[in-house]
Amino acid sequence: MPDAQDVTSPRPPRTLPPEAIAGLREAFAGEVASRLPRLQELLDGAPGPDSVRDAHALGSSAVVVGEPDASRTARALEAELGADVPDRERLAVLVRTLTDQLQGWT
């Protein structure tokens, strides 16, 4: 039976194998390549049918690959898109900010 010290001692953090991390990064780059251009269309017109979903997906996956700022921006964009009357100027600022934050992924 383990003693109390064994039960309460912290475990070292677990990490994913490099291949798994590479796979996540590759998948995220694909998400950026397909979803960000659709969100950029907000600069020229009304939100498309998948705009909220695109913002949500980027917000969720950005944090997984170490892009917390992009995740927060995408979440703010998702919230604005979900408003009864989205603020066009705020949408434009959020889309431009997200584009800048994800520039290295395109």
C-alpha cells in the first residue's frame, strides 16, 4: 500500500508525443486556411451562414495550439456575431485582429 507521501506527491506534467503535436498543428493550419477567409468576407458584407461556427471552431482550436490571444479574439467575434444586431465596426476590428494573430498559420 502506498504511503501518504506517494499519494499526495505531484505527478510530472504529461506531454503529447511530437507526432501528435505536429498533427494538431497541421489540423489547425487547415482550419485557419478554410475558416479565416470566410470570416474575412465579413469585411465586405453580411455574415455568412457558417460565420458563428467558423469563429467558434477557431476559438476552440487556437487555444490547443498555443494561441490564447487568437482564441480570445475568435470568441469575441463569435459573441458579436451572435448578437441580435452585430456591430459592423466591431466585427471588422475583430476580423482584422484575428487575421493578424493567425498570420503565421496561413
